[in-house]
Amino acid sequence: VTLQSVEEVRGLLSEAYCGLALSAEEGAMYAAGEYALAGLPIVTTPSIGGRDQFFLPEWVKTVQPDPAEISAAVEAFKQAPPSPEMIRSRTLDLMRPHRENLIGWLERILQHPLRERARPTGWLPEFTHRMQVWHNFT
């Protein structure tokens, strides 16, 4: 599937029962964070790479990489979905210390105070969400 717009991504996420994070090894795994920030629960398989640092059992089911187990976990979220507001709020809570560490790191490099300009979320006005500008690579 080739998505052409942010609206198409939003539409697909709004129809989903959960997000899937099934790779055994990954880099940034932005999709898992995007699922959680969109309030979607996540079905994942054991992995290395760190995506589980932002996972809590209230909204993440870790299953073996077996189609039947993955399907059963998706069905469980379909039948009893956790609160999207709780997922998003708790994910932001988990991310906040990392944002604060980033701002501290930038302050040390720039030798300039930045925290006073940061929003309460720990987000500087210069930071842009990577989805604010849609890039079509096709």
C-alpha cells in the first residue's frame, strides 16, 4: 500500500484495532510510537532494539512470532480495547524524560538555555513532528 497523504494514514489508524510491531530487530521503530501516540494498543513479538522501552502491559501484548498467537492478541484487543486516552497519556509520560534529556544535551552543546522556551510537554518550538511535512518517496 502506498499512502499519499497524512489524511490517508490517519484514516487507516482510525480504523485499526491495534498496531503491529513484529520485527525481531529494529532501529527506531517509529511506527510503534506512532501507534501509541494515536491511542492504539500494540501487538508485538520479542525483539531487540528498544521499542519495548515505551511499552506497558496495559496496552501491549507480547506474543511469539506465530500467526495464530498474533491473531488471538489482535482479537483480544478488538473485544476489549484499552482506553486510547490512557495509552496516549502514559506514552507521553514515558517519552517526557527523553525529551528533557535531549533538551539538556542541546543546552550543553549550544551553551545556551533552552528549557525556558520549551512547552510543558518538553517540546521546543523548533522541533517539528516528522509527519507535519509529508514526503512522498515514490
